[in-house]
Amino acid sequence: MPDKRTHRGPHPQDVRLFAPNAISDLRSAIVDFSLLLTKGYAERSALKLVGDKFSLTKRQRLAIMRSACSDQQLSSRSQRCIAPKNLAGRPIAIDGYNVLITVEAAMSGACIFKGRDSCFRDLASIHGTYRKVTETIPAVQLIGEFLEENNITDCLWLLDSPVSNSGRLKILIGELAHGNDWNWKVELLPSPDTELIKTDLIVASSDSVVLDACRRWVNLARAIIERKLSKAHLIDLSYQT
């Protein structure tokens, strides 16, 4: 069945799965899962253990997996995080789908989760195909306006070439950048993560694999949502030890 979605909005079950009365168990699950990761347990087995303990659904387990991290990961990520206010005039590399889809999701009312590392993440998945939605152009525009306001003018967008419609998205982003006189470059790569991990540029991403290996990063999606999308459906699953 073709994907006919026109928004990056909430899943029909999210109202129930992430209702206020469910948050306590989800936060407890984050604590337990993060503790197991800290002690060296494999992610898959640890997630099953915690998910079964709290009788979590598949979607709730995904939220837990994306929101938790070990003590070691938390410390390392925090040490290498650069605040947006300190990026004026400095070039950045943007994890294109990661940042764009999170902002799209926030604009459309989907659940946005604040994780233990303070990153904002969504539960959307593109399954090998990116579909332009109503929020796509406004989201790119919003990202550009935020970067311009913070004097972050030199940006390299990286998109996954194996994902269908990446070429079309590259053209769209390029056209918007040209129309607004933004100094952006958009590249299609087989594996953007590889480039983001090795680049000397400051990386904009909330992807855990990237955050654990890149040199420096900026919590861009969170900054944009906090400052520009005050009505976003934010669910705080963070905690500090």
C-alpha cells in the first residue's frame, strides 16, 4: 500500500501510549535501561528485560531506546557538545534527515521526546523512502531562519543517497538556500554517518551512533524546537544521577 501521509504527525496510538499516566513507568524504564547500559549489558537484551518488566509496547520501547544512554555516553556527549550561541561564523555539518524529520514532526504535533542526554528525538521512520510532507518546506525554512539568526551561515547538509527521493530533497533544500541567500551545500552520500563521524566540522545530529563518535556536536533540533516551536508536544524522559 502506498504511503499517502501528508503530515509527519502523531501515531494514532500515541495519545494513549504516552499519556500523562504512562510517563512515570517510562521514566522508570529509562532509569533501569540506562543502568543496564552503564553496566555493559547488550542493548537488545537490556531493552527486552526492561520492556517486559514494565509491559511496554513496541512503540514505547522505541521511545525508551532512543531516550536512554549509559553514564559513559552521557558524560562523553556532554563534554563535546557546543552551544548554538558559540557557533557564530563557524561551519557545521547537518545530519539532514535526522534534523529535518525531527523538526517536521514537532511542527505537525507528533510526540517529541527529551532524552537523558537532553537531545530531542521523534519516533518517525522513513523505511528507505523519504516522503515530502506539508511541513517539509516550512521546516527547512525554520531551520534556515534559526541558523541565520545565530550567524551560522556556512552549512553542509548530508543526505543518505540510498533513501528514495533524496535527490528531490537535495534540490528542494538547494532552491530554498539559493532563494534566501544561505551559504549551504547539500551532498548525497551512501553513509552520511561515516562522514559525520570523521569530519572536523561541528555536527548537528541526535543520532546516538554519530554523537558517540563525532568530534564535536550541536543540539540543533532541540534549540530550534525550544525557541521556535513552543507548542510542540514535548515529553520529558530525561533524568540526572
